[in-house]
Amino acid sequence: MQLHGKIQELPKPAKLLVGFFILTLSFGFYTGLFFVNENTESTVSGVEEHYLGNEADEDALEMKFKKAEKEIITTVHNHVTSMSIIFLLLGSILLLTSIPKGLKKFLIIEPFISILLTFGGIWVLWSGVLWFKYIIMFSGMLLTLTFTTSVVLILIQLFKKNA
């Protein structure tokens, strides 16, 4: 079955469904990024402090404590599960686009690697491997870049006139 380029052949109601789904999903995704920024200031030290606390820092404006194991497990579980579903749906829609196959393959596979590195990395950081905060930041940024690129390409392809 050939899926490449089929997004442009969808009937208008299906295009509207996909378009509004993508916009709503993006709202939720970027709201989550806003939440991350509020908690970590989008810095490597902020990520470390958010999960490991800052009790030793006497100059801290806000006291933070190391997250409990249950909280880490819940965070990792919820995010890995929900982000996997998000990128399964996004990847399924990407299959219908006519973007180059290599780019398509990258945008479909990469998010799953970044999900494991980002949220598995939070657990690794919490376990005491402090340098993993850099992996978390890099994979989180790559995940965001992949999401944004996928959304933009889907929206362009969705409303591109059928040739």
C-alpha cells in the first residue's frame, strides 16, 4: 500500500480533522514546554535542581527538595507513555506526506530515541549520574525541534494543492 503523498488526497473533513488535531496537540506540547521552563528556567543547572533539590544552596530564592522515587517513576511513566502515543500519531500522519523519505524516516524514528534519552535520563540523573543532565537537555531540544518540524511540514502538506 502506497501512503507517500496521500495527505493531499484526503477529503476536506479529514484534512480539517488532521489540521485541528495538529494545532490542538501543538498547544498542549508547547504548554508543557512552558511548564518545563517555569520549573527549570530551561537550563542544565535548573534541570538538576528540579529533580535533585537545592538544599545545600543557602542563596537559593526557593527551597527545592530531591524528588521522591515514586514521583520520578510517575513522571517517567506518564511522559514516556503519553509522548510515545503523541509521536505514534504524528508519525502516522507524516507517513501520508510527500516529504523526502530520508527526512520522513528521521522525523518518525528520532522522537522515540529522544523520549527514552530525555525521560530515562531524568531517572539516571536522579540516580546520581549528574553529567546526564546534558543528555537530557540535548535530547529534549532535539525532541522539540523534531516535533516543530513535523508539525510545520504536516500543515504545509495538508493544505498544499493537489498536483
